[in-house]
Amino acid sequence: MRSAVVLFLLLLVAAPLLWLTKQQHEPPAPRDGCPSPRPRVALCFYGLNRALRHTVHGIADKIWKPLHDACAAVDVYYHVWETETAFVDTAARGGERMEVAVGDGAAEMVKLLRPFGARGMTEKQAAFDAAFALNASSYAALDRRYAGPNFRNLMRQLESLRRVAALWRRSGVSYEAVVYARPDLKFLDAIDAGQVLAVPSKTILDPYWHRWSGLNDRVLVCSRDAAAVVAARIELAPAYAARTFLRAESFLQFVVRAHGLRVGDLALRAQRVRADGAVASNDLCLEYCSPARRDVCRGDCRRLSPEPAPLAAWAAKQKARDDAKR
């Protein structure tokens, strides 16, 4: 009798916990009329988390929901570096550099992506840095041509991308498309789910804006075969940097051409958000961009904005510095 009572009490406690777990980890049921099986999309986040608390709601509304409403089953993956609680925002330029306390960004990403049923991993950035230093001789050319914090951050980001891609590849799921995105992006448009689900083989969809001298690497939609090679591009970095400067946009274009991939336009604008919640000043002008203005928006779009101080002066200084290093 006593054991029966104990079992009954355990069920009373466990039932609400099981219900709560289901609410947090299982995505909503698909809409009526969706095919079975549903097409599957991998949505992958990678790198360093400094602003996901400011962008997660936009990701849900502009990326996850449109895909779900189009009957796609969206599997969310992440790889995030664990770092010290304070860091310098070295990606910021033109007076935007700042030191901010972000807390445990890796733990925060795990928590914020939990409602999506996300699967992923966190790893010590210091461990990667130490291993990378052991092979520094093979990257000597890289460091000479893109020295300092920007170089290190780019390599960390590319390695994180490779590791998150390994997660969806090991899943055994046959995805219709793979979406790679930085977690610090504030999306201004809803993703075109139909375009994502119809992406042809050996194709990437790349934002038409901020391609600069190559292709925009902040968010990409890829066919399954293209997604695998694009995510492994760090393997081509030493050979590429031996011949020219390693910059994220031109390097991505090099990899795409090397693998014979096709490129389509992705009409999805996104602004980088800093750790304090402010939009990067270089990205404010994206509000004025559209596919019809792609020629302007592929580079410095500030001429479209009422705000003054375009990037022309910075670009000229950067070019002069690069020319001096050649």
C-alpha cells in the first residue's frame, strides 16, 4: 500500500515537469495541410555571443516563424565560444570600439535557444587559441596580412562555423537547406521561406548588401551540398592568404568560385547589434536599402542615409595601409 502511495505522489510531481519540458523543447505542431514528412531546414548559429538577448525575438519572428509557417521543420544548432566575462568589441571600427561586460555569453545562448529545441555545444575559446598558436607557423602569412584582433576573431569565427556544421552533418538528417547566421543580427525582413525551401543544389543565397569586395558572410542560405563546403572554408585560408589579404567577404567569394557554387540574391537585411544593444553605426543605413539599390548597398550605403560621415575616409585610409603592406 505504501509503495502505491509513493508511486502516486511521484506521478503527481513528474506529470507537470514532463508537461513543462514538452512546452519548452518541442516546437509547435505544423499547420493543417502540411506534407508528411515535412521539409527540414537546419538553422545554425556560431561564434561569440554578445547580443543574442537583443536579437533572439527578431530571429524567432523573422526567421524561425516564416519557415515554420511554410511547413518546414526547423532544427536549430549552435556552437559558441566560452570567454571571459569582459571583452573588447574589436570588430567595431570608426570609434565604436568599447569594453563591455557581457556575463556568461555561452550559457546565455544555451538558455535563450532552449525554447527552439536547439542542439549544440560550448567550448573554451582559450583552448582553441592555444591549439591555434601551436600551428602558428602555417598561418604566418595570414597574420602578416591581416594582423591583430580582427584576424584572430575571423579565425575563431570560421572555426566555430566548421564545428556547428559538423553537428548537423552528424545528425543524418537530409536537409532541404541550411541557414548560417551570426547571433548578433537584428533582422529587418522576414526570410522568404519559399526561396529557402527551393534552393537548388550547389547554390548559396547571399545578401545583396554589404558584399564589399566579395560576398556577405553574415547570413547565408545554402543547399545541403554547398553548406558543407562553405562551412569548411577555414581549411583554404592559409593558401588564400599566401596570395592576398584575408578579408571575410573576398575570402568567401574565393571559396564559392573554387567549388563552382552558384550565388543567388537573398533579400534579407540584418543589422549587427553591439553588446549594449546599439546597432552598429555602419549598418544603420541598411534601413534605406532595397534590391533596387543593390549597387549602392553592396558597399557603403550611408549615402542613402540622412546621417552624415560616410565610410569613404575610413576606406581610403584602409586602402593606403593595405597598399603599404603589399
